[in-house]
Amino acid sequence: MDLKAYFERIGYTKTPKVDFNTLNELHRLHTTSIPFENLNPFTYKEVPLDLETLERKMVQGMRGGYCFEQNILFSSALREIGFKFKWLGARVLWNQAEDLITRRSHMLFLVDLENETYLADVGFGGMTLTTPIKFKTDIVQKTTHEDFRIKNLQEDLILQANVGGEWKTIYRFDLTIQHLIDYEVANYYLYTNPTSHFRNMLIAAKPFEEGRLALSNNQFTIHWKGGKSEKVLFKSVDEIRNVLTEKFGIRLDGVSDLDSRLLALLNTL
């Protein structure tokens, strides 16, 4: 992996060490520099997970990606530095019943460090962790944005975020180690299944120092720390293209068929 190019992409200028400070800063910089976005599946294109393609797309190409792309790229950088970690899989429960069994379609990982284990995840869209948290249950953990906690649920664990004073479950997971082939199966489903929301919705998200940016179809929202939100509804392809470029920093020149997909989307709203 080209660490120099990756560091330039996220604005990291220090000498990396295998310690918490490096992990914490890289996690924060990655999430605030490389946006979550689903332009490949939205325009009916494949989503390769090999590192060479991910670097070409997300580092050199100034694009973003969704959970598998984000976390494989980030963990690959950590591996190059010397970090040890375990890839895991999760069942997304955002805005769903806590005990619902959904497909295992999300990636996270645990980093073993300094006699402590941390949960890292740079790929959960509008509610992604901005910094890693300790892998400990039943304690409230602060990040640069929301407070998070891990709780036991039957034989599994759940990750929750405090949103507006309410604890909301993000996903459910266990400690079964995942391999690239496991993610490739879930990834193939997400970018090919006709019912996948990644094919049918336009999604982009990116945290910044004072809050979070979110795009859902033609609705752009700025969620400010403290609870205030500002929403704008776009009515044209150009407006959506501009926000993807100007607010999320996504280079669109290589995204073929985007305009036709945006126009089709607007016609259904």
C-alpha cells in the first residue's frame, strides 16, 4: 500500500507509530477526509474490494465508498504501519427493532493495542464513528461527535449512539472473524440485488469538525453539534452534482451515467 499517498489524502503529517494516538488521529482524519458514498452501485457499477482498486478510486481518484471499501482501505493502512486487528461483520439495525435479525452486511474491526482493544469503523455513513472506542460494554464513550456505547444483547453485542438524548442502536455483531471472501459475498449482494437501497438511493455522508453532512437522494442536511439541523431539497441534476463536489469533495469526472441516474431519481420523487 502507498502510505505516503494515503497520508496525503487524509492530511496526516506525522510519523506513524503503533499506538493509540496514531490510531485515533488516523481514524478521525479518514472519516473527515474520505466521504461515504454509493455512486458505484447507484450507477449500476460493480464495487471491487481489492486494495489496488480501492487506492486508485479513493486515494488517487478522490472518491469515497461504502463500508467494505472504507474499512478495508483503512485497515490496510493500519496493517502497513504494524497494527494488529480482527475483521468482524455486523447486522445493521439503524431505525429498526433491536432484536431484528438482518443480513450480515456491515464491516467493522477490533484493533489490539497497548493491553487494550478498540472498536474501529470508518464506514457507517451518517453515524460512523469518528474516533475508535474501547471494546468495553456498558460504559459511555465520547468521540469527537456523538457519545457511543457497546452493550450485550443475548449472545451478541450491539453498538449504540446517543442522538438527541436517545440511545439508538446502530448494529448488532459477534466476534466471529471475517475474511475478505465473507465481505465479497455481502458486497456482491449490496451492489447487484435490485432491492438494495445502495442501488436505489443516492447516499453521501461526511463528518466535519462542527457536525455531519448528509445527502439522501435530493435532500442535503447539515447536522450541527448541539442538535440543530439545516435541510435543503434539490430540484436539479446540477444542484446535486455541485453538492457532491463542493461539500463532499467527490471527483465526478469518472462517474459515467451519473446524470441519467440523477434525472431518473428526481423524476420519481
